[in-house]
Amino acid sequence: MSTDTSEKPRWKVIGPGLVVAATGVGSADMVATLVAGSNYGYMLLWAVVLGVILKIVLVEGAGRYTVATGKTIFQGWRSLGRWPIFYFAPYIVIWGFVYGASAMSSTALPIAALFPEGSFGGQVWLWAVVTGLAGFALVWFSKYQVFEKITAVLVGLMFVTIVILAVVAAPNFLDTIRGLVPLIPEGGIFTTLALAGGVGGTITLAAYGYWLREKGWAAPRFLKVMRIDNTMAYVVTGIFVIAMLIVGAEVVRAAGVALSSGDQGLLELDVVLRERYGDFIGVWFLIGFWAAGFSSVLGVWNGVSLMFADFMGNVTGKGSDHPDAQAGGKWFKVYLLWLTFPPMLLLLLDQPIFLVLLYGFLGALFMPFLALTLLPILNTDRVPREFRNKWYSNTALGITALLFVVLGVYQAYTAIAKALGLG
């Protein structure tokens, strides 16, 4: 990796920021935003804006560490001691197994819905398998540049679809602006926290530094480029989420429909759209729904495989720059296989309760883990002095960490309660 500072950085609009932002926004986030809009109108618009700012802060921190040092985020975690290894190892294995099944299933839903019953319609498991195999093939055989371009096309599809749908819904501009006033609806504190912290927030935020390395941007001279890339990506994400909130407030609320909390809620919206705007809009929405899901599949298949490869490279003593720890290397391929094929069993077994419990618990606690570990990493000699946090960075990152801790504990409690049949 070149560290020549005399060469002027070249930057294009499409970068790793768009990849990490697109990967983080999946069908579950779309449903959560729709439900918030249908229940509370524009009251929580300010929470969406706050969430965009928090993601910019968090991902900028992860990216700044890689840009400043040329090291991976796992190397940063390991500098804190051995305890991050004991958290990260079970997390990435269990999370990948369960996420693989849920991602394939949620992406398959809109494809199955496009076909009439009796043909390929309703065969979600079949389309889920096809989705997994397609993601596997594209990531296994593609270089990062190809993967980035495919992701950009998917982002374009999901973005254009939802934004046009929001425009068609004809929102009231004054009502929308009033939503920027921070208010929390009665009984809606955790919905507010989830909207601010949950949308676009997954393990793939930590993958940003790996994609910077793949792009060739892991050098100090790319600091400004990285910040522009990250900010613009989450502005695009913010517009997308606001558009979903508008659809929830103007379409779902007006129709008087109570959406399900799972991915099925998006299919329920398809029915509402067809009744209100016709089949063309309904079909186009399903395409956007699919694009959002498949972009997450590709992002996780690529980004988390890079993280696992780096993890294994370090714990086996070979380091982050060993070929086995790189894209296309042995451990990258091992995890890609793990994400794709064993989870297909869950399509038939309907996700055992024990795995659901662990997935919900570990998943809820990853974002606090990332936010809290960035504080010591970015405030000590682990990074050169000029790249350390300023007071405002620490304030923003501290608020982000606090939010994710509260939200993570609540989500972990909810996951355990549901898994044990207590709620």
C-alpha cells in the first residue's frame, strides 16, 4: 500500500461510504421507518437527522483510524487487550449464521411476490437460495471495484424508487418541517432511540476501514476524501430514510393499515400501493425493496468476510497483510461459505430459539462495542497526535456511545424476552 504523500488523491463520487451506508439499510430498517411514520407522522423526523449525524461520527472514527495508521479496526481492538477477541469471535460466527438466513429470506420476499401464486410465487425458500448463491458468486469472483459498481446500481434503484414514491405521496411541507423540533411521543421513547440509532447501524459500519483499504484510500493523504465520502453517503441515506418516513406518514397512515413489524410489512405496503396508485407503482416498489435487500447481502458477504479474514489472520499470527487475511484469501472464502450454505438449513428449520436469542443479544451489543472502543483508540498514542479526537469529536462520540448502550441493552432485553416467550 503506497504512502507517498506527493501524489494528489483522486476521488470519485462513488466510494466505500456509499457501500457501507447501503449495506446498513435493509428491509428491517425500511419497515421500522414506515411504522414510525405511520404511528407518529413527522414527529420523529428530528431523530432521523440525529441518526445520520451519529452514523457520520461513528463511521468517520472507524475510517480515521485506518487512514491515520494504515491498520485495520481489528488491530485497533486488539491493542486494547485480549477481551475484544473473546467478544468478537462468537459474535461474528453466530451472527453470520443467523444473518445469512434472514438476509436471504428478506431479499427473496419481493421476488416471490412479483410472481402469481402457483408459479414461482410464494416460493420464498427457493428465491432465498437463489439470492444466497447469486451473492456468493458475485463476491467470490468479483474484485472490489466490480462489487462497488454493482452496489452503486442497487443504491440507485432503491433510492430513486423510494424518493419518487415520497414525491408521489405529496407530503405537507409545513408538517414535515415541524418534525425537526425534538419531541418524543408518549410511550415512544424506544421507537425514537431505535430510529436514531438503529437505521443503517450494523457490523458493516466497522467494515468501512476494510473497504478503504480495498479502494486504496488507507493513507493519511486521503483523510479529507474519506470524510467527504462518508458524509455524502450518509446524507444520501438520510434522504432515503426521510422518504420512507414520508411514505409511512402519507400512504400507510392515510390508508389506516397497521404494518407488521417484520419484513412481511413491506409486502403489506405493496398491497396498499397497488390499491392507491396502481400495479406499476406496486411492482416498482418491490424492485426497490429487492435492491435494498440485495445490497445488504452483497455488503455483508464482502465486508464481514474481510473482517473475519483479518480476525483469523491476526489470531493465527500471520497479520492483516498476509494473503490468507485478504479479499479472496483462504479465510475470506471460508467465511463466505459459512454465510451462504449452512444458513440455508435455517430456511427449513425456521431459526431455532437459542440462535435467535444469541443473535439478538450479540447484535444489539455490537454498536455499543464499536462506539465505546473507538474512544480509547482515537484518544491515545494508538493514532498520531494530529489524528486524535478533538473535544467536539469526543462529545459526539460519547453521546453516540451512550445512545447505543441504552438502545443495545433494551434490544438485548427484548430479544431475550421474545426468545423465552415472555413478551
